[in-house]
Amino acid sequence: MEIDDAAPFSDSVTIAISLSPSSSSYSSSSSSCSASVVPLPFSPLQQTAESPPFRPLLMSESGGMLSLAGWSHDGERLRFLDAEGNEWGNVVNRFNQLATVKGGRNGHQEVVKWSDFGSCIGMGETAEFGKEVLRAMRGGRRDWKRDITKSELHSYWCRMTDPWLDSRILLFFDLCDRNMDGRIDEREMKQVISLISPINKLAIKNKEAEEYAALIMEALDLQHRGYIQASEFEALCKASLPKGSSTISYKKNHGQQQEPISKAEILFRSYWRRTWIIGLWLTICFALFTWKFIQYSHRAAFQVMGYCLSTAKGAAETLKFNMALILLPVCRNTITWLRNNPGLNSVIPFNDNINFHKVIAGGIVIGIILHGGTHLACDFPRISGSDRSVFRQTIAANFGYQQPSYFQILSTTEVASGIAMVVLMMIAFPLATKWPRRQSPSLPKSVRKVTGYNTFWYSHHLFVPVYALLIVHSMFLFLTDNLVEKTTWMYIAIPVLLYAGERITRAIRSGFSAVEILKVSLYPGKVLSLKLQKPKGFRHKSGMYIFIQCPQISPFEWHPFSLTCGPEDDYLSVHIKTLGDWSCQLYSLFEEAILTGLKQYPKIYIDGPYGASSQDHIKYDIVIMVGLGIGITPFVSILKDIATRLKKSSINHAACGEGSLEKIPLKAYLYWVTREQSSFNWFTDVMKEIADANQKQAVVEVFNFLTSVYQEGDARSALITIIQSLYQAKYGIDIVSRTPLHTQFGRPNWFNIFSKLARRHRGARIGVFYCGPMTLARELEKLCTKFSTKTSTIFVFHKENY
């Protein structure tokens, strides 16, 4: 399907169908219809009591059918079976696994129970729907609950995969026609709605099902007969179902591509800031290692320990540097201040501070292995086992002229403090990795009990005794008494003081009194919303985050959460989803306070604001924001900021004819993907605000995706999509999100989305911002590189890291 580059993205289409008399026939040769576009008689968002009565826009020769808006461009039309994994060979394999042999008039033959029909055809997860499909194909006879032979199964499979749309529509009609009388009344439509809503994990109440059934009857039963027939149902489906594939594959086109860009150039553009920082770090580490390696190669001790000593001392020098450097990426106040400098922000990847912190930790692990390993396995055995004459001539003075045994060396202050440091690091480092920190189900149950964020938090603060032991370790070197060579304190003094200053600043800024809680809301999905009083002098930009502490849970734990309020709001707000032990406890405390009617909520302290990658949206004229579930939170404040600026801009323009006072993106796209319908309740007001702002100036386009509902085109969600379209056309409200913003079903086709955007914004530089699991982050980053290489549009990927 070709997309007009100049036309705005739209999830809706208005269609008028004129039916010929033969259109009621389900023969492919006799089916005939023509389509033309007609305008809506009213704006869905402006429907009032004075508006004309709702009438569908599908106009037939006999008085009219319906208009549908909202079926997204999926390309597959009313499919009963997914193409993948449901070829006849796969169906046969499942039949053979479930079949039993039974005797009959025709001898023994393999059959499956009627209740296993859904499992056979690949509808195991929606067995009830499969049973209804079987009932429809068997004509609703009293004996439809009988065993199925392989030949019968093949005939059913052929009908469900019939390439002719009319045949599949007739099957869908029979499914809705519960009593198989060739008519569908309102009661039957309600029953089907009640059947498919739990299949798609939608919370449709009984009254809502009645309302939706009445809406369909109102749209189709224009003669008020109390039922609809197959011809009307056919026109409804044909007006609704997408007529072509939306997948746009890139075609080599000189008009789209200004100049071929190599993948190497794209990788350089995307990663040059990270590359030069990592390159500089590696260069410094290598230089320090080489310097000390050469220096100790000319020392008297080299005659005893050889290159083991040089290796250990070279690694020790890199350890000093990295133990100092690892504190800088977590000095969040300093980083937030530095990133406000456009020059520094353009060359230093401040968004990767936590990633760099992890890389340095990896360097420390390597340094420990080289330093400690060579000492324990090589240096110390050589000292205790060296020739006495050589020992006396070289390093005897450092040991009081007594050659120590291996265990005597281990008992020295230097070695004992080093071993203690290694033990503490061996506790802290593994607990900071992904699986223990998030209590991964892949870990043994006994291990999961002692892991989690709390364990990570407390174990990570073992760095305090580690640094104390590092000072002790560096002051008792037995190979030198020269204070000038004991340089560890020189490396770590400034970083430790800076980090300590940061912690003191945070303690002072967070204050010794809790912030006032203005409002608490509990949303489905165990999401806690806190509306807090804005502290005096608190200023933040859209995309920033704060740390929150609840002393009732722990006086030491601070957890980061994105602000979901705009910079102009006179309050602060956060949305916290219960994903870990701390957030679960916090949710329980506020839930208990609300349920028991307590006048006072648990105390909350805040610290911030801090900068995040989402702040960089101001660098781009075109912005794409992708949030998975609660991952939408960093972008809510951006949306509110844009809406506020648009209002200011229109007021200012009306008052003095000028444009916007502040820079906003020329175009912003938000893709919110969630698996639960209740998630849309979290930000209903924000979405309505965006919809209102877009009526004046269409800057933001929001695309909601609900993955619990089967993709549009699937028979299991077809009726939901029809109802959604009719309801939004009449009331201007989406039945899923309960906002004016249309909700699409299934997972987004990211290749298709990027292809459309690349065509629409040729030659532009687009910022792609993502918050969610790493699996999709990798996919989006690859697509950014791919389309930046193949098209004239440059996509720059950013991911939130806290």
C-alpha cells in the first residue's frame, strides 16, 4: 500500500460502499461492490445533543449502510488461522498427537474429541472460540459435539483458510448467528461480544456489551426489523477489513536517497562519542600499565620475581586509576550540571554514565585478576622460595632481613587488606548484575531469596570499607618506603571528595522533612501515582527524574522514577509500578493507608531532579518516543510540556502575531505498547490534553498498541475492531483507552513504522527515544542503523539508563 508522504498519519478511514443486488451472494464470481470516499457528516469530537442522529456512512442503494473509522492497515483480512505454524501439515501433526482410534460403520478410524478442535487448528489458547467456530461450521445441529475425523478436519481447515473473503465472512456470520436462522439479533450480538472480550483480555461489562450490540444494530438495521442479515453483515466486514498490506519495503529509489551512506559511516555517527571516550580510557589504562611495567622491570626486586612483579604493578596502577574513575559516572548532580553545557554535551555521552560505570567495573575485575593473581600465584612463591643470596642482595631490607614463608606473606597488612577488598568485591559485583538484581526466575529459588534490589543496594555500599582498605593497602607496601611512590591517595582524593560532597548535597537538598503528598491514586496493574507538593526553588526540564525514599521501608534506599509532570506544573508527580521488593512495599503501605482511611500517608523524601537521555529531545525537530508499559513515564512530561507550549504559542500568536516562545519539536510520535487495557487509565487526562492540543496544531501523534488483543484482521478480534470503529465515529472516544486516541491491536510492525517515517521525513535527522526491556532496544537500534544506511533519513537511538 502506498503512503502519501504529505498526508498525515491516520488510523482511520472513511469508506462508502455501494452494494449491487448480487453482493449478497457468497460466490466469488458474483460478488460485486464499488467503493468511494465520502466525508463524515459530523466531527466525532464535536458530537453534541444538537448534532444529527448517528448514521453510518456505508451507503447502499436501499438506504445506506455504514461508515467505519479506525481499522488499522494490517493487510490480512478476516483470518481464522495464523499463517505461521498452521499449515495443513502442522494441523495433521497435532491431530495425530490427540487422536484416538474408534470403530464405526466404516471400520476403525482416527478421531479427536470435539473439545480438542481448537488445539488441532492452533487455537489452544482460545479453545472456547475454536468450539464456536466448529459449531458454526457444523450448522449448529444438536449433534455438533461429536468426534472429528481427519477428513472432516481437513474440510474445516480448508474453509477457514479459504482464499475467498466472502466464504470467510459467511463463516463469521454463522459464528455470530447463534441459532442458525440466517439472522443476527441484538441478543446474539451481545453473546458474541461477551465471548470474545475475555479471549482478548478486555474488561467489557454487561451493560457495555449491551450498548455495543445496540450500536451495531443501529448502524446496520436501518429498517428497524430487529435483526441483520448476511448481506448487511457482509457489507459491514468489507467496509472494515483492510484491503492491502501496510508493509512497505524499501525500494532503491534515487528520489528517496540523496547519497549512499555506508554502514561504517552510520556506526561512526552513532557511536563516535562512546568510541572516543572508551578509546581514551583504554589508552590511559594501557599507558599506566606500560609505565609501571617498565619501571619495575629495572628494580632490584625484578631479579627475584621477574615479569610477574612488573605485571602485578602495572595492573595495580590501572586499578588506582579505575577505582578513582568509577565514582565519577555516579556523581549525578555533577553530570546533570555538565550536560547543560551544549559544548560538553555534544562530545561526551552523558546518557551512558551508568554503562560507563559498568565498563570501568569490568576493568577493575581484570585488574584484580592480574594484580592479585600474579601476586598470589607467582610473586609470593618466588619470594619465599628464592635463593637466599639473591634475596639478601635485593629485597631483604624490605622484610627485616628475614626471608618470609608464603603464609607469613599472606599475614602481612598489605596482603590481608588486599584479600579483604577482594572478598568484599566478590560479594558486591555479582549482586549488581542483572539476574540477581532483578531476581530472575532462572536463578535457583534458594538464591532468589537473598537477591533483589535491596540486596544490591546494601551490598553496593560495601564500597565504603573497600576504599578504606584501599588506603590501608597502599600505605603498607613492603617493596618501598618512599611516600612519593604511594600514590593511591592522589588518584582517589578528588573523586572521593566529589562523591562525598554529592551525597552530602543530596542529604541537604532532600531535607530533613518529608515532602507533602497532595494526592494518591492506585491504578490497576499495581501502579501507584503520587502527586507531591513542589518544593520551593525546584526546577526541572521535561524528561528528568527524581529519587524517592520512604524511611518507613528503609532510611537508606533511594530509587529513581521519571517525573510525569510538566515543567510548568505547580506540583510533582510520579507513577510507580510494583516491579521489585521496595516498590511492592511502598504500594502496600499506601494501599493500606487508603483502605483504612488513615489521615496521614507514609513519609516520602525526594532528591533531584537529575538529567536523563529524554532531555535530548530538544536537539531534534522530529522525535520518536517508544515506551513499553510503564516505560511511557519519561515521555509523559515531554508530552505535557509540548501541550503547554502549544497553548502558549497559540495565545501568544493570537495576542501579538508571533510564534512559539520556546522551541518545540516540529513533529513528535509516541508509540505506547502495553499488554493490559487498564494501563491506559494511568494517563487518561494527559492523552485527552494531547488530543485537545492537536486540534489546534497537530504536532504530536500518539499510537497506542494493546498486545493482549489479537491483531487486526484476526477473526477473534474482528468484532472488537468493528465496535471500536463505530463507537469512535459516533462519540469520538476509543472503547479501549477511553480517550479520543485510537488503540491498535497486536504488536507494532517496527520495520513498517520506520519505513513510513523514512519516507515521510526524507533527509531529516530523527531522535529515537526508548524506555523498556533490552530485547526491543536492540531491535530498534538495528533498525535505526539500517534505515540510516539505506535511506536519506538519519535515525539516532537513545535509551533510558538510570
